[in-house]
Amino acid sequence: MSQGYAIELYFDPALENQVLKAWNVFARRQISTYLINNESRPHITLFSTTSSIDSTKLEPIIKSFSSKQEPISLSFSSIGSFSSDDNALFLSPTPSLSLIQLQLQLCEVIKKEGFEIGEEYRVDSWVPFCSVAVDVPKSRISEGFLVLRDLKLLVYGYAMDIGLVEFSPVREVFSFGLGNNLES
């Protein structure tokens, strides 16, 4: 049974591989294997819901939306953690008008289709981030920050695709390239 759905923004292969490198370091050091075990893919979540979704209704909407967008330049400039119980560590992109507008426009499109936009995805409260470790033991959070600092990851690249996933575990329902006007 699905716990929910998310619309995610995916990266170019070089940036994705750098994030995967961090995931693998966390796994080797036995700090966190959650993202690998959950079969996730490096991403920034644009929208998420625990409500049921008719993906056949959403697919043409996302396809049309993504075809009108261009790849977005990303630069991850900081590392962080939320004050929540999931003990997650993440990379945070430098806020850019293009990233914020993409997320805002996506939420407007899906809101017109009857989807409720939760508080955390509204324009005045959305925080873009890319998880690198989840369920980190509290006693190892500071070690996790040191790992991220020491990795000196390639912290720039492009957002290239938008996809819908069902979770948990993660199962990609569909994805489309940004600016891809080709019919599948």
C-alpha cells in the first residue's frame, strides 16, 4: 500500500553521481543506508502528498508542464538538517529565481487540477533540498556533517527531469525531461 506520492526534480548524470557518492560513503561508514535501501534517486522534492493520486490523470499534465520548462542550473552551497525526527542531512541549493518559479508554477498547475498544496510546498515556506542521509542516529549527526564537509562534492549541475514517484519504497511512476517536446 502506498504511503504517498511525490513530484521530484532529477539531476544531470554528473551531479546525480556526486550525490550517490555521498550516499555510498554514509552506507560504508554505517551512518545511513535509508536512501539506498529505499531505492530512491537523488532529487529535490517539488510536491508531496499522502493522498491517493490518479497517475493517469497527472501524467499528461506533468508531461505538458515539463515540455515547457528548460533545464535549471543548480549550485548546492550549503549542508543542513531539519529539526525533525527523521534526522536527515541534506545539500541545499542556492535559491534561484528559476528554481523557485518552476516549483511555484508546478504547484499552480496541479492545484488547478484539484490537488491541495500542503503548507511546506507553498511559495512562502518551501525549502528546496537534496537528502544525502536519513535516519542518522542522533549520536552520529555531527559525524555526518563532517563527512559532507570532507567529501568536497561537485556541487553544481543541472536539474534535467521531473518525475512522479510512489513511496515507500520508492517506485518511479513516470518522468519527463525538461524542455523535451518529443512525444513518447
